[in-house]
Amino acid sequence: MKFSTYQQFSMGEMLVSMYGGGAVYLSLLARKEFKKLTAHKIEIKIGILVGILSTIGYSCYLFALKEGPSSVVYPIISLNCIVVLIGRLIIFKERLKKYQLIGIILTLCGIVLTKI
């Protein structure tokens, strides 16, 4: 993001170069391997879905940084680890350990304290 500011690139150009360029590079690099991966089509579809969701998420993050104050946007984005943890609980039915629960509570308290 800092690089784009100094070099006068727009956020859209940065996203296209990062995700589009990376996708083209990896697809060319792995072209030979795709023939061997016919048994792993589900993993390829999941990888594509994760890539699309990552692109959408990063776009939203850059838009939020552009439009809103970073003092509000950054703490919200830092909650990503908690969202992943909750997703893990829902999808994989895993249990929280005591130190994880303490970490969640401390993270939420830290975000509240930064807003006071």
C-alpha cells in the first residue's frame, strides 16, 4: 500500500498486479502439473474459491483504508484471527482451550481499550 502511494498506482492496479499476476504466473508454472492433478479437482476448486474470497477481502480492506480512518479500520481488520477461530469452531467442531479463550478475551479488551 505504501509502494502504491509513492509510485502513484491506484488500489485497483495493485490488486490486479498482485492477484492477477500471481495467478497467471502460478498457472503457467503449474500447467504441466494440472494433468496429474485430475484426482485433486476438489482441492483446486477450494483453492480457487479461497483465492476469490481473499481478493474480495483485500479489496474491502483497501477500500476501508481509503474511505475510513485507519484508527477504526485497523483494529477491525486485526479481528481476523478471531473470525478464523470462530469459523474453525463452527466448521470443524473443535473445542477452545483455556489459553485460546483468554487470548480472545484479551484481544477484545485491547480493541475496546484502543477506542476509549
